[in-house]
Amino acid sequence: MSNSALERVTLPPMDEHNQKLLSHVHPPDWVNPKPADCYDLVVIGAGTAGLVVAAGAAGLGLGLKVALIEKHLMGGDCLNVGCIPSKCIIRSSRVVADIREAKPFGINPSEYIDVDFPAVMARMRKLRAGISHVDSAPRFQKLGVDVFLGEGHFIDKNKIQVGDYVLKYKKAVIATGARAARLPTPGIEEAGYLTNETVFSLTTQPQRLAVIGGGPIGSELAQAFQRFGTQVVLFHRGAHILNKEDDDAAEIVQNVLQREGIRLVLGSQLQRVEKTPEGKKIYFLTCTGKEESVTVDEILAGAGRVPNVDGLNLEAVGVEYDRRKGVIVNDYLQTTNPNIYAAGDICMNWKFTHAADAAARIVIKNTLFSPFGLGRYKLSNLVMPWVTFTDPEIAHVGMYEQEAQEKGFDINTIKIDFSHVDRAIADGETEGFLKILHKKGSDEILGATIVARHAGEMISEITTAIVNKIGLSKLSSVIHPYPTQAECIKKAADAYRRTLLTPTSKKLLGLLTKFS
């Protein structure tokens, strides 16, 4: 494949930061290598799952021949249009919120806070570019991976074409990820809208923003833009936002968003969008069926993801797929073609970077080190935590109450409000809780939800406990530094221990004290 045939990729604005980013994740002067005679593993897609599979296989020191194909940007959504850029601007928005809410802490802020939106976005681009070398084509080449930039597709049972080259393989991995779903609302295509793939290219702050979808992406970005001073209206079809989360947790975040000035239109149905001289006019039905309209400068779609199955020619190799769910895999991440596996957003319900990373490790084991299918790892054995990065955050692992009940578990729930945690009181962050589910009559932890400003930093302790079958009794014996907000975990464990003090055990303890 000649260098001139490579897709010329741009990422606006083409400032020094984005030029540095592209020099790593899609170098304009990249020349694809001459293919090996046959690869042990060919990976299509250089997002998190694909990168981990390729680096892991090549880094084993076994002389395996590994190829990695990427048609757009190495690093995938996470680096370029997802986790990294969103958390950068969320951090800036938290600074604004801290300044606005400084008075209760004895600090009198200025009434006017000058948010330099172009500087916020430039900071994000600089930080993103600064870490992009980790996912870069040159770095993976040095790791021993043959990196091919271009669009790859299957041509028969053991061949993939990329440009003018044909790569022969023993095993292949599909890791092409997902993209933002197109919105069916009449007129919205003509009016134009942003997705996670374009919102981070903004250099001018929209004064009025409509966010469509009250899931994690929509809720996180709605809050960030509102804090910057944009007037945000958030449309959501459900009765409350974040409807896949614990109801109590979602209610806290919803109340915070409303308090910060976001207009929530719940139970809404979008009817049409018109482009007018005043802006983009959205007509919608409220939950009562009344038609209303709102005019905004920009629309941000945060509702739904679509798997990237187009153009792969999966039919040629007998890989079954669904256009909504993606590539069909079994519990071993094996497709309907036994020599082809998949990992990440292309095939999994867990659409998180860390889930793609974990799945990639399963794929390495199952493709390279499971002769005759022996010793294979299962996706269903993973204990998967996740975090919604609103402020406060919602972190969860394991089962929810309803899920546990549906599976036939008798459960008890322990809830510790942060209004009873000394560090949370000192921090002025009492609007949250820890909720732990455990088996009735046992200290086995089934699931947990934390609502706190840094809930994502706390959930790993409980995830570790579940993975290693550490019950609440042992957690009670773990010394937590005081004062920390993570002390809520010890409080929950202590609350469980107190349930073991039955009237009979209390009498026995009373007798023991008389003889001690």
C-alpha cells in the first residue's frame, strides 16, 4: 500500500497539540510495512482492546508475528474522543464549581468568574497529545507489532486485505469498537449536531446547548458545559436520568444537575428540528403530551452507540453479527468462526475502556494459550466496576438490588450516608452514600454503589473484596486512615458485624466479661 493511498486525517483545530497527536496516532508520513508470510495474530482496530491484544501478544517474547490494523486514529475513542478529553474538561468544570461554592468554606469568590473556554479546550488538547505516545504507531512498531494504517476487511477464511496488501493469519481479532448512533429526529441532520466525536473540537463556547440523552455521556457533559456558563437543556426519554443506575443514586445526581441550573425535560419525545436565524429550534412533546420548543446554538447527541461492523466483510468468513448488538461472541469471546475472536465495544454490553482491556487479556489467553479449548477464560467470570463521572460520581460493582432479587438471592442492604462520615462533613460533600448488598445470613458481598465526589477512587476496594471473596467481616478488620471518605466502607462492614450480636450472643458476651 503506497503512502499516498493512506487516508489523510485531520482533527480540528489543527493547532500544535492536534498535530502532535496525529503524529503519534496517525502519522501523515507513515509507510505500512511489508507483510510477513503469515501472522499468528491479526487485530483489526487499534482502540483499547486492539492495542492490549497486540501489545500483549507481541510482548510475550515468544517470537509471535502480530499485525495491527487501524483505519483512523490509534487509541480509539478513549484517547481521542472519549475518556481522556472528557475527563480533562470535567476537571476544569469542577474548578469552576469549587469557586462558585467557596463561600460556605469562608472564602468569598468574585461574583464574575471568567471562564476562558478556548483555554479549557486547549488544555485538553495539550494533555491528550502529551499522553498519546503510549498508543502511537511508532511505539507499537518498536514493540514488534506490524502496524498497518488503512481500512481492513476479510477476504476469505484466513486472509485480511488492507490497501494493496493481503495479510494471512492463523487467528484474528475484531476490535473495531462503536460510534455514536445517528438521530432519527426529522430535520436534525440538516440543522447539524455534535457527538462525542466532534464536541471536543469546539473552540467557541455555545451559549445555549441541548443535550439529547440522560445517560452517562449526556449527564457528564451537560453538567460540565452548564458549569462553564452555557445554558443547558437536557432531553431524556426516561422518567429520570441515569435510569440504569441505582434509583437513589440517580436521584441525587439529578437533583444536583437541576440545582446547578440545567433544565431537565424528562419523558420527552423529540418531534423535529428546524434551522432558524435565531438558532436550532427543537420541537418536542413533554411527558404530558404538550408540544413545546426551545432554540439553542448547538445540539449534542449522547444517546446510544452503534457497533462498527460495516466494511469488514464478515459474511466472507462466517462471522455472525447484529447491527445493533455487534459481533456475536460466546463466553470465550469467540465468534461463529472459531479462528476469529472479538473484544471491546464491537461485541460487549460493557462499553468501558477497562472492560475492553480486561476482555483483551481473555482473548490473548484464549487465542494463543488454550490448545483444543483447554483452560480458556470466560467473560462472565469478570467482576466489572464502572463509574459515571458526574459530580458527585456514581460508582458501582456487582449486582443491583432488583437484579439480585431476580436471581433468587435473599439479600440485606447496608446504607451509610456521607452525612455520617466525618471527612465528608469536613469536605462539605455529604450529599452521597455507600450502599452494600450482601447475602442474607452471610457476609458475602453481592454488589455496591457509591455516590461521592471521588466514588471511582473508592469502588476498587469493594471490587477487590468481591473478586477475592473477602466478606464484610474481614473488611471490618481492615484499618482505614482517619479521616477519609473511604472510611464509609469500614462503617458498612462494622454495621454488618453488629447484626451478628443476637440476644443470645449478647448474653454470652456478658458472661465472658464477668470472668475476664
